[in-house]
Amino acid sequence: MRNFSNILVAVDFSDSSDNAFQLALSMAQKFSAHLVILHVINEPVDLRGFYVPHISYEKLEEEIAEGAEKMMQSFCRMHIDDFTDYETRIVPGMPFEKILEQADKADAELIVLGTHGRTGLDHVLFGSTAEKVVRKSKLPVLTVRLEEDLK
Ligand code: AMP
């Protein structure tokens, strides 16, 4: 069986990505792999200097980054017990682009995602981030479906 030494899991703090995370974590434990936990701040880049003055946009960005960091810390406290071989990354941008970019930078051998995210839309097979990552990734992608989405 193939061994994975570096796994990237993308979390948007939805139930679906929590569920995908559980699987990524147990795979990392099983393979003794390093786990990269990535969250992408999906920024409305159009705001920059257009609707809001530059200075207040920077303040807003700072507050968003601090909020995301706090969410990530509490996510790790809640979901990780005695596993230590992990790192967290928080980057701004388009989620599917950053997931692919960060997986490449981290030398990941597998990307783990939920089939859906915070936008829900359970009637579609895949959310738009999941669909784009699956379509464009050169790496194997494991998409994990929440059981209640099957009902
Ligand atoms: P979506 O395609 O947006 O419905 O989301 C599907 C999955 O992609 C989620 O369950 C997450 O695993 C991942 N994902 C979506 N948005 C983000 C994000 N902003 N940061 C990290 N992962 C994300």
C-alpha cells in the first residue's frame, strides 16, 4: 500500500470540512505523516481601495487575519488530541488556487477536502472549490462526503 508522508487538508470550518479533517487526521496518524492544515481567507479583493479607503481596508484585513487565526487555534484545540506532527497555514486568496499552490509548496502527496463547504448547496455533487481542486490537481485528491448530505 502506498505510504503518505505529507498530507494537506483544507478546512473552511464547516461541518463538511470538520468531517474531512477527521479522516485526514486518522490517515496522518496511520501513515505517521506530516499534516498541513490550510485555511484560505476568501477575501473580497474588489474592496481594496475602491469601496473603502486604503487605510481602513488594511485594518479590516488585519482583523480578518486575527479572527481566522483564533478560529484555527480553537479548531485545533477541539479536534486534535495527542497528534503533534502538524502545522497550520492561513493565506488570503481564492480557495481552490491557494489549496493547489500550498499543496505544491508543502510537497503534499495527498489533498483532503470536504465535498461541500460553508455554502452548502447539497443538491450539487461537489461544491465549487472541491470541483475545481479535483479538476485541476496533479495530486490525488480525497473528497469526503458528510453522511447527512446523502439523505
Ligand atoms: P466548497 O467547494 O466551497 O463547497 O467546499 C468544499 C471543501 O473545500 C470544504 O469542505 C473545504 O474542505 C474546502 N474549502 C472550501 N473553502 C475553503 C477555504 N476558504 N479554505 C480552506 N478550505 C476550503
